[in-house]
Amino acid sequence: MELRHRAAVAEKSRPVLERRSEPRTTSTEEIAIHVPGWAGQPNPMPARVVSLSGHGMCLHTDHPVQCGVQIEIRTKRGVIVGEVCRCKHESKGYSLGVRLPRVHA
């Protein structure tokens, strides 16, 4: 798999090498996340899509979700199942990295 390299500007104006295997698009779509078997409230919880690619997405939530947990992402177009691979606390809420299944044609 070929990796595309591009320079991104970091907070301190230093170039950072960023490697992505596919392009990302930004979004502000409001969605809901359901965590099967989770006793936390709310479930489903509101979330917002920050960015997405063919095999992953970044979501913003008010509550943390443990890495390795399978979640259902409920959008206006349907339900997507993914795995949380990153959960980072931010100044307002949490940033979740979600790995989506690869679809084979």
C-alpha cells in the first residue's frame, strides 16, 4: 500500500511529516453513538463527526469510550459499526478515533 506524504504545519510552525493511506474529509454531522452493553449514560450518546476517511473517523463526544470497544454509529443514512482505537481528553470533551471495517468488493 502506497503512503502519501505531506507536510503539515504544527502548532509551533514546525513542519511535521504526516502519513495517511487515504484522504480525509472534514464534517460537522451530528450523530449518535450506541455502546452495546454499556451502563453509562446517555446511551446512545450524542456526538459530532470531525473527519472521516474510507477506513476511519474522528468523533467528538462529551464522554470517554474505552479503546477496543465496538460501537454503533447512528447517522441519518444508517448504522455503521466501528472499533474505538483512540480516546483523547480535550478541553471540551473527548476525541475518539474509530476504525471502520474494510469493505472488500
